[in-house]
Amino acid sequence: MSVGQRHRVALAQVFMKEPEVAILDEPTGTIDAITKKSIADSIVSARNNLHSTIIIITHDNNFAMNVCDRIAYMDEGKIKRIEELKR
């Protein structure tokens, strides 16, 4: 399987369990832009359909801006700013 396919399978395994809270660490770390869009759509869909809280840890600000409702910016392990995004 490709890296993108492995990411999608891992997400499917998490969301099949219908968790109340899921923590995703760099869910798009090493994948291409098309697969990144697919994963972003899957995360948003899961959040809306399962009513889950999804915590995403990422260095990709664009991905976070497209997927998240709220972003906490951290520096040296401390939250420096929290930003609410309008949807």
C-alpha cells in the first residue's frame, strides 16, 4: 500500500470505533496534495457524522485552517494563542 492508502486505512480504523474523542498526530505528514484533500474531507465528515471531538496535531497550518474549528498555537510546549475559525 502507498503511504496515502495506509493513512486512509488508519483513519478508517479509528472512525469505525465511533470515538467520542480522537487524537490524530500529523495525519497528513508525508502525503501528496490530492490525498491530503481526501483525508481532510474524511476528517470533517467523520466529525460531523459522528459528533466526535478530533484533536489534530500538525505543523501544516493550511490543513488546520481547512479542517479545524479552533486552532491552538504552541511554542515550547505552551499554548500561546487560541483562534476560533468561522465556519
